[in-house]
Amino acid sequence: MTDNIYKRIANHVTDLFEQHTNPNLLFHNLQHTKNVVDHAQEIAAHYQLNETDTLVVYAAAWFHDVGHLFTEPGKHEEKSVELMRAYLQQEHEVSPETVDNIAACIMATRLPASPKGLVQEIICDADTYHFGTKDFKTTNKLIKKEFALRGFDLLPDEWTKNTLELLNRHTFFTTYCKVLLALRKEKNIAWLKRKNESIINDNTHHNLFSTAEGNKTQERGNLRARGLQTVMRLTSANHLHLSEMADRKANILISVNSIMISVILSLLIEKLQDAPYLTVPVVMVLVFSLVTIVLAILSTRPKITEGTFSREDILSKRTNLLFFGNFYKSSLEEYQWAMSTLMKDTEYLYSVLVKDIHQIGVVLGRKYKLVRLAYNVFMIGLIVSVTAFFIAALINFGHAGQQPVISNGSGSPL
């Protein structure tokens, strides 16, 4: 059997992952598949499998997780087998019996694993190889985040407890992995135990502390919570009040200058033919009024946001769910999930409140800066324009007094 079948399988699965990219697959992605393939080849090389069994292990390693691209975690093995059969049926080099053996290997990876024979044991050990490596802490975090993004979120204590139970039940089937990975796996189990005990002790200490302190401690905690809530509420209310004041000031400028422009355009423009010396002052008034209106509009113009968030943003605590601009395009189900996650995490909740106040403050800073600039332009424009009117009037009256009067024969001025 040529090496071409190996290359074609690898290219086909790689294309599947690249064409159906799923950002939620933080762990069960192409990199994990490549790692399983490498580990499967490593273990198979140790046992010197024949050509057919080597192909079974290789193909099962490549196809074992492609089902994650198209279905939920609990059904991904069946989907992986379906995709594998659909592809290998086109390969005449692979016999139906070999395809059935590959399917059995993929199904054997379902936890709790129950492999039958060395080939299935190899693929099962390759799939859980990371349980016995230093990378376990990293992969555990990635799996937790991935499950949360896919709607299977668990509290930290529940996740740690379930992972510890999984590793305690798990066993490596091949002698090769038992010798190579058992020691590091025990260290990973010990780390999970310490983490789980720490969570239990924290909860127990919290309960004991609450019981010992009694109502006095509870009262202090309630007072502190009420104090924080009062500060947050008053600060938000003050910011909203300041925002309304800035909007009113901007509206006053817009109204006044709009009236001035309307009056000038309807009355004074027609008089400029009779009094051309007023052209410059009139233009100055129009320009200053127009600039003032533009600045006032900019101070009240809302900023358009994307209106969406991802589950990764929520798990990373990057999104302020209290501002409508961050969620108005999201579905009700996604927003309900995000808010439930927010309400479970007190630290995240307070950070969102603080972020909301800060963002309002940033908007207020920009708004008042523009309103102040608009008032300065309006004030300077009034002073300059009125001064220009007086200067133009004085110059015109001076020229009018110096002009001689010419009369015709009847005594009428020409």
C-alpha cells in the first residue's frame, strides 16, 4: 500500500477543519488532531504494527474528532465515523473490513473508553495522551473554555471535581503509555486534588467564618454592600444628569444659532444690495453660527457600536453588558446566557459597573469639551461680528459725509 493514502487522508481532514472553521473549538481543533496523530504513530511504532493496522490507527487518529465541526460533543464520534466512511468508500485501496476497524477505533475513544484489542488501545491512549504530560493544565483550561462557549458551562468547583473524577477513573491501556505517562498523570491528579481541596476549604472557611461572626459580620457585610450600591447608583445618576445638562446646552446653541441664520438669510441678505458695507459682518455671523451648530451637533451625536459580543468576550470579562450598544444585535438566548454568567460572578458584576461608569465619564468628557468649544466659538463670533458691524458702519458713515452733492439744472441731486 503506497504512502499516497496517508497523504490523502491527512489533506482531506485538514481541508475539513480549514473549510469549516469553528472559533469555539479551542481544544478539539486541527492542532489537537495532529497531536493525536503524532502520539498514535509513536505508540504504533513501538509495537511495530503491520501495514493494515498502522493504516487503521492513522486514519482513526485523523478522523476521530472531525465530528466536532458539525455536531454537539456527545454525538461527535458517530458523526466522525459517518464522515470517515463517506470519504474512504471512495478509496479503493481501503477494504470494507479496514473501514469497519477504523470506525470501531473511533467509537472506542468515547469516554469511558472500552477498547478491544491493541489497535483500539493505541488510539484511546493517543487521544488522552495529554493526561500524562505537563501540558495537562493548559489543555484542561482550553477544554473548559470550549465547553463554556458551546453551552456546557460549569462553575469552577464543579469543573475541577468532574475533571478529578475523570482522571481517577481513567487508565492507560498500553504498557508503553503506562510506563511513560503514569508518573506525570499522578502529579496532575495531585494538582487537581490540591485545587479541589482549596476550593472546599475556602467554602468551608467562609461558612465557618459566617457562623462564628454571626449577625454582626453579616450586618457589616450588608452595610458595605449597600454602601457600594449607593455609590454606584449616585455616581451613575450624577453622570446621567450631567449628560442631560450637556445635551440641553447644546440644544440651546443649536436653536439660537439656527434662528440667527434664518433671520440673516430672510432679512439681511436682501438689504446687502443697498448696504454692501455689511457683507463682511453678515458673512462672519453666518460662519461663526454654522461652526457653533456643527460643534453642538457633534457633542450630541451618538456613536454607533457593533451591537454584538462573543462567548469568549464574556468568559474573558471584556464586555460591558449594561450598555445596550454591546448587545442590541444579539439574540435573547445569548443575552440571557451572558447575564446569567455575569450574575454568577460578583467580581465580574462589579467590574462591569465600574466600566459602565468609566465609559459614561469618557463620553461626558468628550461631550463637554465640544460644548465648551461651541460656546467659545459662539462668544468670540458675537464679539467679532458686532465689532465688524460697528467698524463697517463707521467707515460707511465717514465716506458718506465726504462725498460731494452734485445737482442738475432743476436742483435735484444726481
